[in-house]
Amino acid sequence: MLEDAHRRLGAVFTERFGKRIPEHYGDWEGEVTAVRTRAGLIDLSWRGKLELTGEGRVKFLHGKVTNDIQALSEGEGCAAVMCNAKGKMLADLRVYATADRLRLEMHGGLATKVYQIFEDSIFFDPVAVEDVTEKFAIFGVEGPEARTLLEGGLEASPLPQATFTHTLTRILGEEVWVTRGGETGAEAYHLWIPIGSAPPFWEKLLEVGREVGLTPVGFKAYDTLRLEAGTPWYGTDTDEQTIPLEAGLERAISFTKGCYLGQEVIARIEARGHVNWKLCGLRLTEPVAAGEEVFAEGEGIGRITSAGFSPTLGFPIALARLRREYAEPETRLHLRPGGRNVSATVLPLPFLCSP
């Protein structure tokens, strides 16, 4: 079992998304540093995975999400959002087009929700949907040395180049589907492998990767890495009350494609030129918890959605949903956790720029 492989590495486990996954391997800050300076190996098998097959799959998904699925060629992909009629988010997705299917990757716990939405809206469409979350493991190889490890030590070729591109390749004798890009802001490759082959594959990856300092990375470090990169998580930073433009998800939206659920609302907002709320980055003088209210001159103007200490930056940071008039960089705000006064400064996202 994959859990046994993690336990042999000294993993401390946590329950997330109905799964038991590694929280850390003894030094979560060191795991963050490994991804920022060398390479980390992250078990992302908890992420949701769906497949759409059938000749109507492209037309079906194109009408359900914000981005232009019909424009994708084999080997390409994109970010996309599912909305309701009010333009509010139901889920955000990574969509990949292969020769005979569309593969969808999403945050943990979302696959069941998205699957049901699809099933409820398939009538006579020539399309089938399958939840493959338990069929595949996903291992993220992320960091500045990620490509060197994959091409050199693991002789993986070809590898996808641009973000959201993907390809089949062989690594350590296994056929692996590799996608490019992740949530941490680091150079990232996600390796999809059948779950039955995953435990020995994980251990072989670490064995070969030791020469370039490949380090196993747990959920706490991964959460911190995506926070440093300003990546919002559905269910944490966004939900069914969020309009995608409030969360800075413009890259997941085509403003020229045809009709989809919620399009009219999003088009009106684009024409207006602004949203009323924005997801912003904050630099804090002290750590705070998610859910804390944010104030400006004594008035509540937003709320923390994610927060934590950034080992890379050396100070506490947070994502916060703020009224747009307080979302400009360098705006000074404050919080009152437990009666204390904590100062906050709005910073542009991402906190760290991608390489």
C-alpha cells in the first residue's frame, strides 16, 4: 500500500477529503525549502479525477465551463470553472484533451460533486463520465531541479513543455501520463500512474532522485507552497458564493466563446470593469487563523480565507476576501484575533513569482 511507503519515510498522517494522507515527514519547513531550491516529491493522489468519453464529450463540457474546450487539440489543456446561473463557482478544474477522452483534475473532495452535476445533465448526449479518483495516483515532481531529475536521472522523454500540456512517456519501466504545471508556482510535473503500480514507483522515484536532493513533501508544506503562490483552493478560498473574477481566475475564462451557465453575469462584470470583492494577499505582523475578520479604520471589510507562515519569505501571509476599495497593494489594514491588534499590508499576488 502507498500508505506503508509513506510510513517507512516517517510520515505523520492527517485526514483530508475522506483520505488518510501524509501531513509531513518530520520537517514541513524543510519540505517547503526543498521545492523552492531543489525538488520535492508530493503524493497528490487525494486530488479528484474524472474522465469524459464518447463523441459528444467536447461539446458537452464546452457548454458546462467557462473556458474554450473546443479550442483544445490533443495534448493540450486549460483551467476552467463550472458556474451556476448566477455566475457563482461550483468547482474549478484542470482539463486535458487526449485522443479519446477529456481528463479532469480538481481539488480533493470535488470529484463526487462534479460527477453528479454531469450525470444529472446528461440526457441523450453521446458522452459518459467516470470517477477515476481511486484508479490513479498522482505524484508531483516540483522544483527548479524537477526537469533535470526527470530527463537526466529518470531518462523521461518526451516531457510536456508549456503549462497544461501533457504526454505519455516511460519512467522507470512504467507508462506514465505526465502533465505540466501545478499549484505551487514551482516548475511542476504531475505523474499519473495506475494505483496498483504506485507504491514501488514512489519508492523508486525517491531512490533515483536522492542525487539531486529529491525530498518527500507532505500536505502541510504543499498547502504552504500554494499559499505562497497565491493559488486559491475551492472550499477554502472560493465557494458557491464566489464569482471567478473575484478570485483572479481570468485565465480560466474565455470571454469570446459561446454560451455557458453563468456567462451573462460574467460578461456584465467584464463590461463593468470591476468586481465588488477581490481575493488579495496580505503580509501579517503575526500569524492568524482562517476566518478572522479584516478591518480598516474599525470597519469590517473582509475575511481571511487561508493563512500561514511562509518559510520562503520569512513572515506570516494570508489570502483574504476584501472589498475592492481596500484591495490595492500597500493598503494598511488590521485584525483583532483574541483581542490582539495584528497589522496587515495588502501585497500583490502571487507572493512568489513563477520561474
